[in-house]
Amino acid sequence: MADVSQVERRDLQSAATSHRGDRVFTRTVTGAAFTSLAVLAGIAIFLGIQSIPAFQTQGLSFLTTTGWDINTDPPTVGIFGMLYGSVLLAFIGLVIAVPAAVLLAVFMVFISPPRLSRVLTNLIDLMAAIPSVILGLWAFYILNPTAEQWQVLLNKYLGWIPIFENTSGNFLGTPFIAGFVLAIMMIPIITAVTREVLSRTPPDLINASEALGCSLWTMLRYVALPYGRGGIVGGIMLGLGRALGETIAVFFVLKIVFETNWDKIIESGGGSVATLIVSRFGEVSGPLELQLLLAAGFFLFIMTLIVNVVANLIVSRTGRLQK
Amino acid sequence: MSTTEYEGVMELDIEGIEQSALHQVGPTEMETRDLSVWFGHRKVLEGVNISFPKQTVTALIGPSGCGKSTFIRTLNRLHELIPGAALAGAVLYEGQDIYDGDVDPVHIRLKIGMVFQKPNPFPSMTIRGNVLSGLKLSGMKRDNHDDIVEQTLTAAGLWNEVKDRLGNAAGDLSGGQQQRLVIARALAVQPHVLLMDEPCSALDPASTLKIEETIRELSKEVTIIIVTHNMQQAVRVSDYTAFFLAEEGSPGHVVEQGATTEIFGNPQEQRTLDYVNGRFG
């Protein structure tokens, strides 16, 4: 007996992947995974290096001031208003999209007959497939003049709230309209994720709440939504990621101005980093301006990266709590 | 009903069950009259007439697929939440048909609580939060939440095990403890009837015994209707037994019902005799 058994400790990991096909497959998958990391790192490094001159000429004011005067020497440019604008537009979009998407998902999972909810699922997926340039065109020709009237009403009845002030009388090309377009783009994403998450509410818990005399509303509030919170936040962040980077649809409807529009969401004029880049890129004056635009892109990249990291943190934390 | 009535349930005399098994037939708490139940076009129960005397335990036995679980879900109007559900006949609770148009199903579900096969505490809530969740979910107002928590957990036989960690997540408890927590949760809204759908089928023997003790004690206060596949359990906990059977191609119905001692000791029907002796099912 004793001479058959090996006493030394043997590592079994290599034995587990000793099958040749498995080895090839494992390496291929690992390679593919690292490729995507390498691409991400490559983009970050490229943008980072390109944005060094922007900091050399502008210093920190590149991030803290707003303006784009390329004719002075050195140029006086700052993207604060654009960074802020990206956030503001995305926030307006979220305020509109989140309630709409969550209610839609609740309807599809808990209220609508299964057949209708299948139709809705397909329609909403179709909505996500609309190219943003088409959405931008539609927004320019249809939404812009329509929403102008909504904003006039908002201003007339709620104008005493600072965010609904409008002193210029110009209601076209406002952050509100741009945010509305972003909301249309976010709704399919948030709805799809929320629907998926809500439909996975364990039947046991739904049974429990029904047996405790729960109405649909209290079941949602205390059982289904808390259960799905992590996933729903994840869906919102996915939508937010799209909104922060969205360029062309916003470019169609927003009047780009190089100043910070803090809170006048139905006043004409605003901006975002992505629209700044697309609006200047075609008529860029020289290599320095190009590098300034790339630097702006670098910070947009960092901002979306932060949003994604925060989203992951939130999702994993709520996931832990549920366990 | 005052909550203090749950006190002192821990001392239980198992030997005493045999004698106490036949309560005097008291007033009826619930009864069904000619109850038939459908899922869409499929009839799953036909002509069920059972009455449940106040503060007794009735066991519903029968092979899988005979409609016991469906039956129990019609008693607190959970059946109707399934698409295509339909029913004929009446379910009387305190003399009123709970399917009458002016009856609020939420009210019914509060008076007729339910414990399911798989323990289903709310995982994101604490132990204390779970006990009180029925009050929160239904919007019911009751004072002295600390007392409610202690009394219901005591009644469910769980208090001594969890009194020092009421703030812990309910998911940390064992399966048997979770099931007793769920019983406490059902008791917190002060039901008159407690429906139990195979409450011990997912539990180990020791936990099962604890739940059975709990059932015996609770039956002094509430009317209990329990679905079980375990014949010994039916004998141990119930005063009355109804035997359900769905013969091939026909909907489930009650073959025989009566005092548990009669059903198991001296059944009138051959099929009942065969079933309780484990010859089929």
C-alpha cells in the first residue's frame, strides 16, 4: 500500500486542464480577454499622451474654466462648461428616462398579458436599434419645434422655479431638448435591463408578499424593486454611459455655446464634451487645437470610466447585501 | 385577540397529543361548499365540501397532483392570482363567502395567513424586519413592535435561538429556523387561520419536530390547515384529516374525511386504507 501512494503534495491545477483541446481553448479565450484590455489601455495611453500639451499650455485652467479662443497665444481654452454640460444633459435624460423605463418594465413584467409584453419587448429592442443620426434628424425637425411649445408652457406656469427661467424668449436648442433626446436613447437600455431583473424576482418572495396581504404597489416597493435594485442601477449606469458619450443626436438639437449653462435648462444654448469635439474637429486650426480636442476626449473617457466603476461598485454591493 | 395569548408555548407535552387529538367539535371557522376549481379549461378539483372547526388542525393528505395545494390556495384567494384561474361553489369564512364581490382579498389574506413549502423570508430584511414585514406590507397598524417580535417568535419556537441577533439578515438562519421565522411573520398580523403547504418537506427531522410542536401549540389560538405528504406527521399534528385523490383523467376530490384517528385507524374506504398504509401515492 505505502509504496503505491505518493506522499508529496501534488498540484492538481495543471492536471485539470491536461486535455489538449481544453488547453487550446483556454489560451484562445485568455488571449481574447487580454486583447480587449490591451485595446482599452492603448486608447487611454494614446489620449493621455496627446493631452500632455494641453496641460502644458493651459495648466489646470483647462479643466476649471470655460471658453475656446484659439487665436490668442497661447490659446485660452477650458472645457469645464462642456464637462459640466455632459453631466447636465445626461442628468436631464435620466430624470425623464428612469421613471418611464422602470414603469414600462413593471408594466411588462407584472401587469400586461404575456403576449403584449412580448410585442413590447421587440418594439423596445427596435427602439434601441435606431441609429442616433436618424434620431438626431427626427429631433431636429420634429421634436425641436414641438418641445418648444412644452417649454413655453413650463416657463409660463413653473417659471418661478429657477431651472425653468427663460429670459431670452428663445426655446430652441435647449439642454432640455437635448436631454429629452438622450432619454429616448436611454429608455430601451434601462427598460430591457429592468425588465430582465424584475422578471427574476423569486416566485417564493412574490408568494410570501401576496400571502401577507400585499398590494401590487407594496410588493413592488418592498420586494421586487429592492431585490432588483442592483441590476436596475446597473441598467441606469449603462444608459448613462451611452448618454455621456452621445454626440451626433445632441449635436443636431443643441445650440453649442462656449460658456457654462449651470441650470437654465429651457434656455437656448449649452454644450457637452462630445459635441465640442465634433463641432471643432472639421475646422481645426492646427496640431495644437487637435491636441486640445483630444485632451477633452481624454477627460470624457475618464468620466465615463468613473461612471462605470461606480456602477460596478453599486451593483456588487447590492448583490452582496441580497445574499 | 391579544398577543399575550402566545406566551408559554415552549413547554409541550408530546405524550399529551394523543388525548388532545380530538377536540370537542366547536364552531366552524371555515368551510367549503361544492368547491370546484379550474386552471383554464382543466378542472383540477370537484365538489369539495370540508369544514374546519375553530382552533383545530386539519391535515390534507393525498398523492401528488390531487389538488391539495390548489385547494389550500383557494382558501386565502391566492389561486386567483394565476392566469386562467376559475372556481365554482363557495369558501365560507366566518359565514361569509370570501369570493363575494364586496370582499377585499387583502383583508382575507391577513385573516388567513399562509406558510409555504420552501421557507421564504425576505432575504434583504433583518430577522426583526421579517417578523414585522406583514404589518409594513399591508399597512396594518399595531403598537409595541418589540412585544410583537418577541411574542410571535416565541410562539414559533424561535425566540431563544435568535433573541440576541434580531438585527441579522434572515438569510443567515438555517432552513428550519427560516421556516419558523416565516411562521412568526404570518402570526404578526394576527390571523385566525393559518394555511401550511407542506411546511416541513424541505426540512430535516429535528426542524420538522420543532415545527410540529409549534403547530400543536398554535392550534390553541388559530385554526390550522396543513397539507402534508408525511402520514406520521398527519397523525402527530392533526385533529381531522381529509383524503384527496385524483383518479386517472378526473379532477381531484375528497374520498374520505373525518377525525384523524378514524381516517388512520378505521377508514371506511378501501382507497383510504391503501393510501394511509403506503400502498400507493
